[in-house]
Amino acid sequence: MRQRKTLVIWRDDHLADPLGALFLAAPDELEDAVVEKLKYYLGFRVRLVRVTISGSRIEAEVESQGLHEESGRLVEAARGLRVKGMNRSAIATLKDALELDPLNGAAYRELGAALVEAGNGREAIAMLVRARESLGDSAGLLIEIANACLAEERTSAAIAYLERAHEVEPRNFLVRRALSALGRKQRTSRARTDDSAARSGESEPPNTEAKPKPAAQLTLLSEPLGSGQAPRGGNSGGTKNR
């Protein structure tokens, strides 16, 4: 069955990978760069139909041919396997689910959770980001991404995701409590840094990270990928994060 949906790809999810560079490109460089990088990121089984890029996000209308119901059943089976402690089997089952439906956001989310349990935080973040792009923002999913970041000791990234979760659900007690705890941790860490700098007679180095300039609005139509062949270097397994 053919499926069409719009994915929302956030700049802050891709600061350390090629997609993040799209937000820094000059307007006259965007068209070819957007199509090429998004084809690579989404994989050859997903056809890019239309793209809009502006500010901090890309909206990509995509299309794929998949077995959606069968993929959903595999996701449910994987959940059962995880409950029984069979995490490795669950991961294999979820990868099969994504082979059947490469736009299955629930499969990406479940796979991310399984990878966190397996101690593979880096890949887990990539899968949870793909889930976010497909399913949209929810406090629960953003908390899961934050927890995966914490497992990789990426505290600043975790706080950013929790702050977004707070925007989505301001009354969520778990989000408020986690932000409070991490805020105290951050303040303690900063105080130690300041104290160490004072003792050494050196000031803390300024933040020299360049602020990304806003990208121009761009809407374009891409060509079909054609004959089921992957673009050179293409993959469907996500991308590196932060």
C-alpha cells in the first residue's frame, strides 16, 4: 500500500551531521543540497515529493510503498518480546518492521527504547529522532530522547529536549522534576568550573559557537528515485546525532 506523509526534521536534532549543514547553506545552494542529503538520509525506499525549509526545521512530504498493517503487527510482537526480556529478538523484529514500512514511527520509537536497554545510546538517539520526525512532538517521546541523551552523558541536549517537552505539556510533573534536577546539576557543574578558573587566575573561555543564520524559505519538487535503486551512499538506518 502506498503511503504519503509529512516529516518534520528539526535543525537541533542534526547539529553534528550533514542535514544540519542545510540550515547554513546560501539560498542558491539549497535546492541540490536538500534533495541529495534528504535522499541519503531517508533511504532509497522513500520517495521525496516536496520539501519546505525555513528557520529551524525542514518539512518533507514523502511517499513510500509498504506493508503497514504487517509492520504494525511486528511492532506489537516486539513489545511482547521486550516484556519477556528478549531484547535482542525485539530489536531484530523491529528492524524487520521497518523493512516492511520505512515510515513506521512507532517502530522507530520502540527500536530506540530497545537500543537504550541494550546500552547503545548513540543509535537509540538516532532512532528516536526518526520517530519524532514521523510522529511529531509529544512529552513522552521527548522524555525518551532526553533519557537516551543522558545515557550518553549529553546533559545539555537532554535539557533542551525536556524544555521542549515542557512547552508541549507545561503541567507534566515528570518533565518539571527532571528539569529541576538537571538544572541543579548544571549549576553545580558551572560553579565548580568558575571556582577552578578563579583559583587558576584564568577566566572561563567564552562561548564561541557560531549561531546558525536562518535559512531562506524553499519549496521544491524532487524527481522520483526510479527503479528502486539507492542513491550513491544512500541508507535507511538513520544518521549520527549530536
